[in-house]
Amino acid sequence: MTRSTPRLFARRSWAETRRIGDILRRETVGGVLLLVGAGVALLWANSPWRDAYTALAELRVGPAALHLDLSLATWAADGLLAIFFFVAGLELKREFVAGDLRSPSRALLPVAAAVGGMIAPAIIYAAINLGGEGLAGWAIPTATDIAFALSVLALIGSSLPDALRTFLLTLAVVDDLLAITIIAFFYTDSLEIVPLLLALLPLAAFTLLVQRRVRSWWLLLPLAFLTWALVHESGVHATVAGVLMGFAVPVIRRREGPGPGLAEHFEHRWRPLSAGVAVPVFAFFASGVTVVGGGLSAAFADPITLGIVAGLVVGKVVGITGATWLVQRITRAELSEDLAWSDVFGLSLLAGIGFTVSLLIGELAFGTGSAADDHVKIGVLTASLLAALLATVVLRYRNRTYRRIHELERIDRDHDDVPDVYEEEELDDGR
């Protein structure tokens, strides 16, 4: 085989690998907090004090004159998650401008895997719910929760190779883009044109300022809030505003010199708030479902729950593994010699951990607090735990191989703080 043969799960540069590693570590901490928030909500909702949990979630705060007297649960879903999607927008733009997705050959695999990981779960869910009211939730099992998945990796303690970790993150980035598109086009019940058009004004002002590299919070935050409020008023889910503002931030520095670009600067500032506050608080308000008193048996008699479990656990594996295999068959790309198909299988199981966006789509499809929404929560929680357990079994089986690859990737004989394997690949690329 020649050097020019494209490799599936290829390594990035050492600088990019370190940047991805920093993101993964922060996401892992956020995933642990997510699990804590969800666990507290489940315990509280199934305790004698469950009415207090419901009252807290339904407590309304905000100015009624601006139509923003929303419940705390709605503020978490529409407001705090806008921060999560803003960070996702920053990461998406960076990948398309300066990351692997700027190269069609490198972007082909994660894009194909993410699309396959969306189509297969949706088809399985739709087949189980065909002809029923549950069909409206077809998009619920299409999402992957990267923070939850990375938390599982941290708990496993596996020396997962950098290439596979990077692929999981890139796949999740594309998955986020698909989820945002689905929410915007398929889960907007009514559209108010005037507020939507008015939202373009503060968005344009925000874009102009960030393009001029303005970082003043007292200018940017009011424009961001006004954009969010108008998008919320328009009927489009307000998290879309977060993505649009993330896309507006420039990635490349205007002048040569050290230091991060504005997108990286904002991501560094806002990712801790997203992973450490926004997502865990949303998980707290979205996971409080009562399973005692027959709630669990009723949920598993519902095709909605069965469709979600089958879609996330089976559909993700079929879609991601199948798309990866198909790309290898119809292109010249080959799986990296360090990896086996069991690695792809384990990664696709990890992608079956759906939580944040899956719960959000469930609320949009069936309405917060409805019986169907409760069954969505049970289905998402069950599928995520089952996918995590199965992925743990597969990845622990591969742990010895992972450790060997991890050690090889960290050899630095010349002590220049850049592992030798990355320097060798840079020399090969320059030939």
C-alpha cells in the first residue's frame, strides 16, 4: 500500500490533537455533572417530595410584557441550551474553516457516518411507530450526546487512541449540525415572520462587531440576548439563535501573530459555562420522570419508548458502522492499520448515548410534561445506559490494544514535546 492511500481514522497534527484533548477533558467533566443532574432529578421525582420538584420546574419567572414569563424548565431548554448550541456553532465553524471538515477527503467519513447514524435510527423508530401518534418523534434517536459519551470513556479508563477520540468528536460535531437543522425545519410549529426578520438586525450588528474582533461583553451580550428573544418570539426554537451567533464569529486571526482566534477565545470562555452549568441544569429539569407506581411498565408498552431504545442502541450501530464500511468499499480509503472493526463497533455503540438533544426533541415533539414526553425520557435514559454498558464491554475488551497504541503515540525520543509519530507523518506528507 502506498503512502497516498487515504486512511480512515487518520491522525491530525500534534497541535490539533492537543486542542482536541483539551476539549475532551472539559467535555468529560461536563458529562459527569450531567449525570449528577440527571440522577438528582430522577431521585427527587420518585421521592415523596416529587410535587416540590414539579413545582420548581413549573415556576415562572421573567418579564410578561416581553412574553418571557417562562417556567424554569423552559428557561433551561430554550435559554441555557442556547449557550450549548453557541459553543457547538463555534466548534462547527472551526471544523469547516480550519479543521478536518475543510478537506473533502477528510470530511467524507465523519459526515457519512453521522448521516448514517441519523438515517438508520430514524427509520427504525418510524417503522416501530408507523401509523401511530408517536411518529412525530422520529428524530429523537438521531442525536448523540458527546459529553455523556466521553464521561463513559473516562469511567472506563481506556487508553483510547487519539484518532478514534478525534473521530468521535468530529462525528458528534456533524451530528449537532444535523440536529440543529432538524429542529429548525421539522419542529417549528408556527412561524412569526416579523420577529424573525427583526432578529436579523441585532444578529447583523453582532456579526459586524465580532468580524471587527470586538470582545466587549457590554456590547455583545445585549445584542445576543435581543437576537435570542426575537427568535424565541418568532416560533423558531431559540437555540437556533445560538448556532447562528456561533457561525458569525471569525475563526482565522486577522493578522499574523501568536494567540488564539476570536472563535477559539469565545469557545475557551463559554465552554465551561455550557458544559458545567447549561447542560447539567437542563438535564436536571428534563430527566425528572416518575417510574414508580407502574410508570416503567406503561412506558415499555409504548412504541415510542421501544422505538427510541431500538433506534439509539441498534440504529446507531447499523448506521455508523454501515456508512464507514460503505465509504471504504466505494473509495480508496482504508481503516488505519492500528485499528480494527471492533473499534468502529465500539464507537458506534458510544454514539448511541443520546441525552441532551434527544430529550429536547422529545419535548418539542410531544410537549413538556405529557405522558408521551415521560416515555421519551425513560426511553432515552434506558437506551443511553444500555449503549454505555455495551460500549464498555467492547472497549474494555480492546483495552490492551488501546494501551499499546497510546504508548506508541507518546514516544518522544528527541524530547521536543512533540511525539515522534507526528513528526514522522509531517515528513512523509512533505515528500
